[in-house]
Amino acid sequence: MTAGTLSIKPEELRRLVRRDLVVAGLGSLIAVWTSSLLLAARLGFIHHQTADKAVAAVSIVLSVGCIFWWAAGPPDMRRDRYFVLIPLFLTAGPGLYALHDLGAGLIVVALSSAIGFFGAALLGLALARRRAA
């Protein structure tokens, strides 16, 4: 899609891209931090239950925030803005691992399945978009 076929002005498009890059960049850094927090807990630097609670909470907030930011953008550009969802998939592993350690067995299976299906659906949309272009 080009800027000429959209109903969005070039200034608004630049602002949207900057915000998307900030969300993807900061979210990715936070996702890496959650992994390092779990590693620090496994090495004995901090208590594992404290790390698991923090990682689970941060992962949930980050995942919901990424989905909200992706869905809140222009509907005709959703297929071009998948990189906003990268932090969701980066933090899903540590978040599910932390939830499992906290004893949420069935919830982890349900969330893992939902994240997998969501990822597969996005991949299908991305491939369809690429073939159509």
C-alpha cells in the first residue's frame, strides 16, 4: 500500500511509524529483560517466585499493550504493521514459563495454544498479503 492510496496524511503516517518503532523497540527490550530476570532467578541472584510473578505480570501487560496498539491503528494498514507484535511473541515464552512455575498448568496450555494460533493466523495474513502484492 502506498501513502497515496491511504486516507492518512504523510505527517500522520510518519508519526504512526515512529510510535510503532518505539513500541516495538521498547517492548523488545522489556521482553529481553524478562528473560534475563528468569535467568537471574535460576542462577540464584533473586528469589524465583518473585521473578516469576514479575515476569508474568510484565508479559501480560506487554502482550495486551502490543495487541491494543496494533488494533488501534488504521484498519487498512493492519497487514503492514505486524512488527508491533514482535514483543508479544518475544515475551510469550518467558511469561508462559513463569506462569507454569507459579502453578497455572491448564491456563498455560490455553494461553500457549492461543498465542500459537494467533501467530499462525498472522503468518497466514502476512503470506497472503505478500502473494497479493
